[in-house]
Amino acid sequence: MSTVTESAVRTALEAVEDPELNRPITDLGMVKSVEVDGDAVAVEIYLTIAGCPMKSTLTDRTRAAAEGVEGVRKVTVTTDVMSDEQRRELRLKVRGATSEPVIPFAQPDSTTRVFAVASGKGGVGKSSVTVNLATSLASRGLNVGIVDADIYGHSVPRLMGSSAHPSQVDDMIIPPQSFGVKLISIGHFLDGNSPVIWRGPMLHRAIQQFLSDVFWGDLDVLLLDLPPGTGDVAISVAQLVPDAELLIVTTPQAAAAEVAERAGSIAQQTRQRIGGVIENMSWLELPDGTKMDVFGSGGGQIVADHLSEITGSPVPLMGRIPLDPDLRVGGDVGNPIVVSQPGSPAATALAGIADRLVTRKQSLAGRPLNLGVTRR
Ligand code: ADP
């Protein structure tokens, strides 16, 4: 019969990751005590905050790790809550001792691909496209985040079925997760459906905080859901994350394409790259299999061609997404169509666009060199 030791249990706990911070709890100072009495083990772990939404995941993982130690028959896991001082130490461990908030995606060594999803006007499906692309990318095992930069018209939490309140560790905000995607939205901080009435500088500050005060970890892809049109927020994003590529969402309709083009052409002034154009609501498949062009046709290609001309570098039409009532229902119930109906034509088109986002080689063609511009 083997004798259980405290050190064997602690070693096993090294494999337990905090579900939000994705680091071993042993590194994060979250193991308060380990007591061994014969074949019985009692582990007490620290939660970062009282009422931590991840409490049961964390205790289950801890119990499973302790039960895996040879000779252990009985495991008790209890919890305590960190003090302010302990939270501060934890924040320093994961973020380093920076006094100024830093935007990780704006650092020269950042490997995160940042896409700002824009549209000329509202209602063309920009947010629906954003959440489905993010969910599709996360389902392939990539680390993905969404910033809901549409402060007035925030809709990402609803589309992703996320009603969680972000937890806070010291001055670091832990983003809730849905479908494996980390997200942050002003909607997470408001009660009910209260409106936001802010001027430009406050919008800028909110976007800056979403980018710098939220603990994103190592993301492969960050998507920003911009407000419709060519406003303050688009300019803030261009300043805060100069390498963000714009994705322009439009419907096939000529009038929509025209305003989408306007949204895209601000990239000229902000010196951002346009990653591509996405045409949404391209057709509706009728029960007899015929395709009906509800909003006309060709708008996406026209926008892509004009933006290629204006910018002098090729702007691809990345895909065309059909109208699908299930896409709308998925948004209403917070279950993106790429998860709920992955085989549907709309989900297939979205997955195809997600593929292109990550498989496309990073090209410097047409990319402004930002000569003479000092980056902060
Ligand atoms: P935006 O972010 O551009 O304002 P939304 O993503 O909120 O647009 O979409 C507007 C409405 O259109 C929502 O009700 C959404 O469910 C619906 N919608 C978007 N794309 C499609 C589509 N391809 N098929 C059916 N409904 C769609």
C-alpha cells in the first residue's frame, strides 16, 4: 500500500488550470492548504472573488487531480476567497508590474491577428457575422476574443448567450466566455437594457479599457465589432490598434454597398489595411431550391472592386452568406448558427470566411509602412 504525501498531491495540483486565467492554480497562489490524513486528502483553494462563476469547475478539477494520486480514497475540496492583497499579487503575476495599462495587441511582438468588423449602416448583419466567425475559429481550437466596440448598439452578449458579469481581480477584468470565445461588452456592465449616453472621449476610453484592462491571455484572433458607419470609435480603434485589419460587411444592395464603401474608404485616412469584404443576406433559398435575390445582387463584389481601386491593393470578397431564418433564431437565443446548424449553407459560408481569415498569409502588400509615425 502506498503512502499518500502532501508533496504528491501538490504535484498533481500543478496540472489544475484556472479556467479563466489558463494558468496552473499552483502558480497563481490559489492553493491555500493541502492536508493528508492516511488515504484522505483535504484541499482548500482560494477563489479570486466571492461568488466566482468558475467555482464548481475549479473545485471539480481540483478534486479530480487529487483523486488521481495513487492511494487516495477520499478527497474534500473547500474554498476561501482571496484578500485584496492576494488579488493584487495575482494580478502582478499574470500581468507583470506595469503601472500604465498596456494594449497587448498594439505591441510590436504581438502575434494576435486583429480584425475590426465594420459596416456602412446598421442591420446588415455585422454583429451576427462577428460572433459566428469568432465561434467558428474557437471551435478549431484557436484562442479567440471579441470586443463589442458598438457601445450604443451593443448586442454581442445576447448573440453569444452570455449574461455573465465579468469578474474583477484587482483592476484586471476577467472576460466571460461563451462557446470558447472570450468577450467583453458594455452590456456586461449595465443593468437590463439601460442606454449609454456618452460623448466621443468616453467611448474612446471604454474601448481603450476593453483592450488594456481586460485579461485576454494569448489570443490568436481578436475581433472588434465596430458601430455602423464611420464614427469616433473606428478612429479610436485605428489609433489604439494600428495593425487591425478592417472587414467590411455589406448586403448585395447597391445603396448598402455605397455606404459600406464609405466605411471602407476611411481606411485610407486611418492607414489601416482592409482584410476583405463580406457580403451577407446574399440570397434566400426557396423551398423549391431556387435562389431569390431579396436584396439584389453584386454589392459585395462592387465594394471589393472599388476598395481595391481606392487603396491600390487587392481587397478580396471573402464570402457570401445567404439569408437563413436559423441564423436569426440563433442570434435571438444566443446560439450561433455555426454551432447549432453547422451543415447549413449560411454556416458553411461563415466557416469558409473564418478559414480565409486564418489561412491567408500575412502580406505586407498594400500595408502602410507608418513611416514617420511614432507608435505609443
Ligand atoms: P448589424 O450588426 O449590422 O446591425 P445584426 O447582426 O444585428 O446587424 O443583424 C440584423 C438582423 O438581421 C438580426 O435580426 C439578425 O439576426 C438578422 N440577420 C443577419 N444576417 C442574417 C442572415 N444571413 N439571415 C437571416 N437573418 C440575418
